[in-house]
Amino acid sequence: TADYTEEPATKVKFRTSLSVPDCSISLSLLGTGYREKVFAIIGVKVYAAGLYVNPSILSKLDAWKGRSAAQIQDDMPLFKSFFEDPMEKSLQIVLVRDVDGKTFWDALDEAISPRIKAPTPVDESALSTFRGIFQGRPLNKGTSIFLTWPHPSKMLVAVSSDGLPTSTDATIESPNVGSALFDVFFGDAPVSPSLKTSVATGLATILK
């Protein structure tokens, strides 16, 4: 239906607009993609992901009007300004296979930690809180993980095994951890190239 967009590789359906816990405004879907891990040269899809944004953020990107999707995709200042804007953004991750919580966290931590050059005590505490959400928690196929930035310095984490979450599981208050995580998905070496490409296409369409 028009209320959903299907991520082509995994067939996961994402709502075109979404309300997440502790976020006062409905967010709009900007793009979708998937994460693939390679085991013994076989590519295995692990999750699908969709980026949602406060629609008002797009009016702040007038400087990029008329850019093609390819130009936007390679434009790190655009993604940096996009992240630093104090308007809500949320990343929905939907698992397409069963994953152990520790395995999921280890993979995420492996991507985040190198991006924080000199972790402060605040960063260490934030990573410990983040880790605690997933340790010992089975993440079954169909589980959704929402990473929501109400502001660049704050990230809300909510996990739901069935549909949309009703509350936030943890609040991560570390600008370094929040920006490192955004960079994992939208930096120079994104873990899901298809998601970044889709978001760039979405931005190019809106900024025509």
C-alpha cells in the first residue's frame, strides 16, 4: 500500500511515516537499505534499515538543491550538516534472521569504537549503557531496533520484537557515540551502501 515502502532485497516493509517513543513529531521515511555480512564468501543478509526524518529538516538543505543522487552520496558536508541539525532523525533496523544480542552488539561496537579516537568517560559510560541493551538478549527475526536522535547530542534506543515500541529502552547522551553511529551508516565507508544510496536518492528527489 501507499503507507508502506518495501526494501527490495529483503522484502521488509517500512511505514512511510512513523511515530517513535519520546519524539513529538511524526517522521517521514527518506530511504531504505540492507546490511549483508560475508561468511565463507557467501553473502548473508542480516537486517534491513530505514532512515526517518523530521520533514522540516529538508528546508535547511536548500544549498544542495539541484544536486544529483550521486553528487549527494559523495558529499560528506551534506551528511554532516544533516546530522548536526537539531531536528529529529530515526533509524529503524529490522532483523531478517535470528541474531544473538551479544553478536549484534559486538558487530556494532567494532564499527563504532574506531570512529571515537579518544573516548572520554562520558563516551565509555554511553557505550556501556548501549552494550547493556543487547547483552543476553535474543534478537529474533522481525525484531526492530530504533535509534532516534532527538538532538545530535542525544540518542534514544528502543527495541521491539513485535511492531512499534511503546517506550525507550535507554538514552545515550554522548555526542561522540551518536555521531560515530551516524557515520557508521552515512560516512565514507557505510555498513549498508544500499541505505546511503537510497537516502541520497530520496534527498535528490526532494531537493530537485
